[in-house]
Amino acid sequence: MGAPGRGSEQNKYSPKPRPCKLKQPPIPGPVEFESDVLAAMATPAHSHVSAEFIEVFGQALDDLRTVFAAPDGMPFVIPGSGTCAMELAVANLVEPGDRAVLTETGYFSWRMRDLLERHGAVVDMVPAPAGSAPSVEAVEAALRKGAKLLVVTHVDTSTGVLAPLAEYAAAAHRHGALVLADGVCSVGGQELRMQEWGVDVVLTGSQKALAVPAGLALVMARPAALQAFRARRAPVGSYYADWGLWLPVMEAYLERKAAYFGTPAVNNVFALGTSLRQILAEGMEARWQRHARLSRAFKAGAAALGLEQIPAEAYQAVTLTTLYYPQGKDASGLKAVTEAGVTLAGGLYPELKARYFRVGHMGTARIGDLLTTLAAIEAAYDLPRGVGVAAAQQAW
């Protein structure tokens, strides 16, 4: 559940205004960072056993339970990227020969398949065409064959597809499978109720909707996942990602004590602590609603310009939008967008890579950022000036 009471009007986080010309592009991560977060990143060097760091890290771990809506979860925060977080989750839950059902939603589903197979899993990928996710019925049919894990990319950054995670999780538990979700492009922006939905493990990176500079791999593991880890017979196939080595460290900092396995990314953790305070001041319910409003406004502006999305409406995420180039146009127009102070990301999905671009609207994004982005797209691609901007303003 979201943080009760922390999203009230009298305690609502109000993003600071900034000039219309973007300093940081609305790509799907890394996102722009608040000045307070950057200041925390520049904190003078601290020892990882100093009293100040112990308190900041311990409080950040506590706060992550609220952000993930997992009061019974065990947070792991280690130096690394989102891909490192994927390994931190998979390596501890998969043993050679374990069967995993994987939902296909884009590029990052395929990366997850490679990682699962690297750790010895037998992967049954449930396919779906670009712009959609497998039906719950198709996923359940795969689960009936027996599986230790159901693995889902909650929001696929390559396609902008939002998977029906709550429905998938319910199906998985009907068949005794654990649920692992890649939340790199969802945690902190897209609604996620980990405990309520029955999701056992969620992973993410710091550089997207959590609005912290890249460099932290985060995993939240709930009791059933920890139980499965403790019951494993084979050693964990990654030394660095072994929960057995990191768990005593996380437990110690939660108790406001120091412990050591690998040196934490001290300055990144200071930045994380600051961003989490801002997130919880806004409140999770309010934050999810703000992301939904931003998404609705930007998508309305794009639609008014005749730009089509890759995902069908039922599968559209709120943290980013993926759009086909205007008819007869291609990526060459992105140079003009960049010259206007906005950088957009190209495509990642192989079969469509040259036909679409991606726009992020997560973390610290404001409506002004998205209006600036739409204006830049209008100018670069010779689209009707002001039409997209006006539609977005009306939808906002």
C-alpha cells in the first residue's frame, strides 16, 4: 500500500520550478535530478561505518519498504546498475534445472531470458507481439506445466508496455510459483503494491523514477523468496550477488549498526536518502497519480499531432511513451530536437528500432518539461505548431 497520510495536501511535495529549456533530456533514464539530491551526492566523503552514514543508509532501507509497498520486505541496496539488480534477484532464486515462466514484452524480457538461462533455468517464454503482453490465460497455461518462478518485466523500457502484474501474480500463486518483477522502469512512478498483489521480488535501478544518479542496484525480497533462497541446494552462481553475503549487511544497517561485505556507494546512498524523503513527502498515492497525469497529458499531445504509440491502450505505461516517427520521417529529425534542448531516445526493439522513439516522463518530470518536448517535436518534424502543446495542456 502507499504511505498513508504522507500524501496529504498539507504535506505534499511541490517540485521546484525550473526554466522551460531542459537541462536534462526526457529520455527514459537517467532522469533529471533535484538540486537537493545532487547536493547530497556531493556530500564530503564519509566512512561507511560513520554514525551519519549508518543512520542515512538505515533510514533509506526503511523508506524503501514504503516505496515498494512491502512492509514485510527485505531491501538490498548495493553498488551496481539495473542489470546488476537483475542478477541480484535471479542468481539467488534460480538453481540449475529450475523452470521459469517468462512473459515477453520487449528487449528487457529477452535480457532476462539470457540471465535466467545463464544461471541454469529452463525458460518457457510466453510470447506476445510488439505493443502488448501475454494474456493471463496464456501465462496460466504455461504455469500449469509447473514452474518455480514467474518472471515479469513490469514496464518494458524498450516498448513502453505495462504488464498486468497483479493479475499475473495471482495466477502464479494459484500454481505455487514465486513472482519476480523487473521494476527498473516502474518503481517510484507506476503503481506497484508489492505485498497486496503478492509479488515476491522486485528489482530496480536508482536512475529512473527514484530520481537518483545511476549506480545503485535495488532489490526488495519478501518472505517467500527469502525462504526459497535459504532452502536452495546449490551454491549461488554469483559471488558478488549472493544474498548470503549481503543479507547480514542490510540487516545490520536496518538496526543502525555497521557491517561489511563490499564498500557501499556512500555518496549515492546519501542521494538516495534525500530522494526518498522527497518521494515520501509527496506520498506514493499522489506520486502515482502525478505520473498518470503527466502520461495522460503527453500522450494526448502526441495523439493530437497524429503520432501513434507502440503499445495498445490497455498496455500503456505512465513512466514513458514510445511513438512511431511521423509518416515519411525517421531518426534524422532527432538532431533538431536535440538542438532545441531536448534529447529523445531511439528505439530498442529490433524489428521496429528505426521506426520509433522514446520519451520518459518519470521521477522529477513536470508538465513544463513535456510541453517543451512536444514543442521541439512539432518544430523538428514540421508538425502543426502548438497543436500538441495545446492538447497536452487541456488534458493536464
